[in-house]
Amino acid sequence: MDVKDEVAFFQAIKARLSKFDRPGDRRSDTELETAIRQIVDKALVTDRVIDIYEAAGIKKPDISVL
């Protein structure tokens, strides 16, 4: 949910840029989707591990019984 706004931003950029495509330089939808996916993947890289229980404020479950 945290990256929902960023993904929407990049999709809006794609929509806007596709309006300026020149007829001779038309790229396939697959190529455009791949390029956008690469941009988003690079933007979502993190340098640390995030404890989802701590981030959500939830007590960590006892997994020793498993």
C-alpha cells in the first residue's frame, strides 16, 4: 500500500508520454510495460530488512511451537 501512489505516478507518466509518441517511433505495449517495470523495481530497492510486525505495531507471534 505504501508504494501505491508511486506506481500510480509512473502509470500516469506512461499515459502522458504515450500521447507524445511519434508514429515512426512506436514501441509495443510490452516494451513500454517492461521499461516502466524496470524503473519501478529500481525505485523500490531497500537497503534494510523491515520487520512487518514492528512496522504495524503488532506483537510478534511465538513461532517456537512450529
